[in-house]
Amino acid sequence: MPFPQFTGDEIRAVVPEASDVKYLDKGGQKVVYSCSIAGQPYVLKFLRPNPRPLADQDPDASVQQVSLDDVTARARREVATMKQCDSPYLVKIGPVELRSVKIGDEDLICFSEELVNGQPIKKLLKPNQPGMTPAELVKLGLHVADAIDVLWQHDKIHRDIKPGNIMQRATGDFVVLDMGFVFDLNDESWSMGPVGTPIYFSPEQMDFSNRRQILDFRSDLFSLGVTLYQLATGVHPFIGGAQTSWEVMTNIKNVQPPAPHTLQAGIPEALSDIIMRLLAKRPALRYRKIEMLQKALRESLPEGGN
Amino acid sequence: MLLAQVGYGRGQKVHEGLDEGTITGAILSPKDEGRDRLEQCIAELRESDGNAVLMIDPQFYVTTLNTPRDGHLPEYDYYAAHAGLSRTQFSPRQIERYVGDCLNYQHTTLSGVSYLVSPNIMFDDFRDSWSQIALNMAEAAVDHHGTLTNPEPLLVSIVTSEVALRSATGLAEFLDALSSLEANGFYVLVHRNSSSYQAAMDPNAMANLMYMVHVLASVNDYQVFVGYSDWLGMLLHAAGASGTASGWHQSLRQFNMARFMPAEGGGRARKRYSSAPLMSSPLLEPELEDIFRAGRINDVLTGSAHDGILRGGPAAGANRWTDPIACLAHWTSLHNILAPVSTGRIPNRLASATQMIDRAESLYARLAARPSFINFEAQTGPGHLAGWREAIIAFRAMAGV
């Protein structure tokens, strides 16, 4: 059952501090509104703690293998992560903390976060064309790497880094959104099961034959690599002729994509090498420290700047 | 960087090797030195060479052997308190104590060491429970190191075997875990299949060892020291190793746990000359003597400061070819072959290594052909070179270099 679109009055009845409420977007289990609280712009997220199968087979859609409890747990985790992890490149929590509300017959949970003034970088993707200049790619890499680093400093992995979860602010900076799938190493109640978006999965994110179950920030680095590759070339590195998410996942495990600079002449080889290293099949072959990646990114452009 | 792998009968060899500039430092052996002597030795070496790279191999892996030949190790509290360990004695709390005792000893007592080397146990399979214990000990070492005040950099010990190194899949998983450690580097030992010295190693295992070194050192920027590596150090440096080591006995030139088990006895080792051009250590008699008689001695000499003893004939110089001199000459040969493979990009290093192998094979072929007809024993013949070349080819394919 799709989310109904609530009126501003219905929302203000359960979040009285909000004004100027406007519908923004809708996802599988959530509906999002913009609003103003104490004169500042925020978004309000409403979630239905009752998972439903995806209405379509959009390969970009996130896996829905969650229980009723997991939806609430995930929202709690998202809020906690935004409160704990402070980075200019991670979306911030707003003044409305997690609360249960009822609108009509719907039992919902809601919270607020900052309203990012900008555009999702997903909109920059163009088939077979670069979506960004090399300098912008480097900046994107640096900013998302910082976000991944801050999460990891709190023993967290984002698990859903993708163009749809990154926005570019009007200032030009990038910000990572949607921490609903964050995995916390210190919270054993949260499963390491396959959550996230399959076509951005790292090989280890779907590998359960590995007894050591290595899943750390390097998994997010792989997803960042897929994102950078797509924006550099206009091509997803692992979709190729794949028809289903399962085929893409098989490619992720087995296929070595062509280096970006061989597809787009304007990509510096050094930057192309970094992207390919992020796409290494084994975590040990990526970067063991974010600062190593950031140094390489800064040095990847001929002029050295970002 | 070549380090002395120190064992019984140290004498002045390490000082002399440092003076000659063929070794850069030493890995000391608590099994072979009492506590006082070990501390004194480190202090003296540090005083005589401020830049020497000095560390100990804690040899904690001996704790899992039954009735080991552990020499002076029982004098060390970190060993004595935990000797005779079984698989059930590695709970997190116990591991914390083993690691803490060992690192605290080095940190507080051994002033002058360049690195703290973590204790570890040996494992034969990258996927068995001992390997998980090894990883737990590595993680505990990193954690404990973080609690010390101004500690020397940490090298995490990894003690595995030639058998384990045959599994590329198990190794890859293990490397994923190792490369998440916040250590400065690793001290790697590989238990060889045979306790008798072999310059050759199974090419598949060797390629995997090179890959391990490459991933840790070149890709992840750790310092990687491989102990007891002798001539194989050439391949390991080509793969990115920071340092390799060799000593004066055959038992210090390849690692085997037999070194820590009751000895079966054995005669005095025959005298050898370590030839950089051949990248092996032929016997003074008859092999080197035959080469001399064939008028080819200059082809195989390394150019060490001690070669003059043999220029008039190895048999004639044999009495003066003492064990310490043979050791110093050995280090010179290793030092010379490590130099071309210790700097530059990995593909270039591998090309240099392959060139040296080609030249050695060619020299062996010339010596075997008429009119020289030199016969070598299996241990000193060219057999190891083909295996090394095979290992390089396999490594290049694995690492994509």
C-alpha cells in the first residue's frame, strides 16, 4: 500500500513546531516533507514501521529484508548516527527527535533532519558522458571519504553509498544522506545481512562464505568507487549487459571493468587508478586509511588542487 | 635491508657485519641469549650504531610445543609464565596477558630496540582455529601497544607455514583482516616443509608469500620484515619487503620449528661459499675448488672483502675460511643481490630479479658445460632458479604487476 500524502494540517497536528510544510519525496517506507522549525528549514521524515515489498523492480531500489522491529531500529540508528557523527559532509539531525505519531489510521514514526539546499548527484548522471569534471570528482571523493571516515571513527559503516544518497549543496560541497542502513560494529542486535542497494554492494557485502566476515569502512570505499566511476564515465562499472540485480552482483564479484580513463579521455590516469583501486575485489587491495585515499586524490590532478 | 638473524654463537659477527655495511641491523633470539646478555647486546649494538635496526623475535610460538628445546627462553617471564600452551588456553583475557607481558618486557627493559615485536603462535592453515587465534593476538597487540607511553613502533608477528601459503583464497581472507590493523608493520616467519636447508620453495607458496608481502608493504604501506629468508629475500624485496634476514647456520637461514625441538644431532656443517652470481652457497670442496681448477673462480666470487682468502684456491684457503668469515661473506652476497631489487617500482624490481636469475642460470650452464664440467649437489645446483622464476610469473599474475 503506497504512502498517502498527508496535508500540512495533518502534519502540524503531530509536529506542532513545524510550519510551512511541503511534500518533497516518497520512498518504499518513508515520505519526506520540507518544513520550517524556529525559522530554520528542515525535512521531516515519516516512516511506517511495517515493511512492504517493493512496488517495482527498480534495480536502484534498496533491499527490503527487514522486520517490523528493524524499521524502528533503523530509524533509531539513523537518528543516533546523525547525533554522534559530526562531519560537514554528513547530513545533520534536526530538532525533532524520533517520535511515534498517528495520522488518520497510520501509526508512524518521524524525525527531522537538515534540509540540504542543492541537488542529488544522481541527477548529474548522463549515459556514456561524464557527469562531473575531474576536479569535481576529486572533491566528491574527498568529501564522501571524510564522511566515511567520521562514521568509521564511531565504528559505523554506511552500507548504502550511491549517487541517490549524495547531494551537492549550493555551495558546491557534497553531503551524504540516509543513514538508515548504517551498520554499527558495537551493536550485535543489527544483522550483517544484505542491506543496501545491490548494484552498489561491495563484494564482501554479499559474501557470506568468508568465515571472517570482514566488513569495515573499505566496503563503503567500494561503493564510493562505483559512484565515482559512474560519474566519471556515465557507465555503471558492473551493469554491462546484466538484466537483473543478481547478474550485476555476479559481475561485482567477478568482472574487472575497463579503467575510466580508457572510456573518457578527460579523466587523468592517476584519478582513474584511484577509482580502480577503490573497486578492488578484496578490501586489502583498497585503502587501509582514509588519509591515504585523500592524499592520492589530492595528488591526482595535474594542478594538485581540488 | 638485510638484517642478521641472530642465533647461538653470536660472537662479533653482528658488529662486524654492521661495520662492513652489509647488514643494517639484527633480529635477536632470546632462546640463544640469557636476559642480561640480550639486554647488554642491544645496548652495545645501539651504542656502536645509532641507526641499526634492532628487534627481538619473542619466539612465543615455542610455547605451543611439547618439551621444546627452548634454551634461555625460560629465563624470560613472558615465556616462562605461559610455556606449554594448548588451544584451549587462548581466551581473550589470556591473550591479553600473553601479549601484554611480552610487549611490556620489550618496552620497559630493552631500551635501544627499534620496534616492539608482538608475540604470536604458528598456524598451518589460514582458515583454521589457530589462525584465528593468531589474528586475535595481533589485534590484542595493537590494542596493548595503544596503551603504552611513547612506545617504539609495533611489528605484528605472523608465523605461518609453507603449507598454509599454498592456499591463495585463505591467504586473501587473512590479508583482508591483517590490513585492517593499526600497526606499523609485520614480522613474518614461514615454517618450511623441510628442516634441511632448501634455497627453493614451492613456487606456488613462494608466489603467495610474495603476494602477501606486496599487499602489506606496497599496497598498504606497512613495513614488512621476513625473518630467516636468506636467498629468498631477493624475491621478497622485489615484492616490496622492507627487510629480510639471514644468519650463520643453515638453521638461521630458513625457519623451521625443528630449531626449537630436541636435536637429533648431526655432524659439523661443511664449509661453503655464498656466491652472489650463482645465488647459492656451493661447497668449498669439491664444488668451488673444481670451479677454481677450471679457471672460473672469478665468475662466481661476489667481491666481498674476504674473497682474497679463496683466490689462491678454496682448498688452500679452507683453514682460514672460518665460520665468522663465511657468515660475513654470505651477508655481502645477500646484500649485493638485494640492492638492485630494493628500490623503484615493483615491475622494475621484478625485472631486475628475473635478470639476476637469468644470469645465474646462464653461469650454471657455462660451468656445467665443457670444458669445466662442474657437478653441483642438488642443494647447490641451479634447481632453485626455475622455481623462483615460476614464482615471479605467478606473483605477477596475482598482483597484476
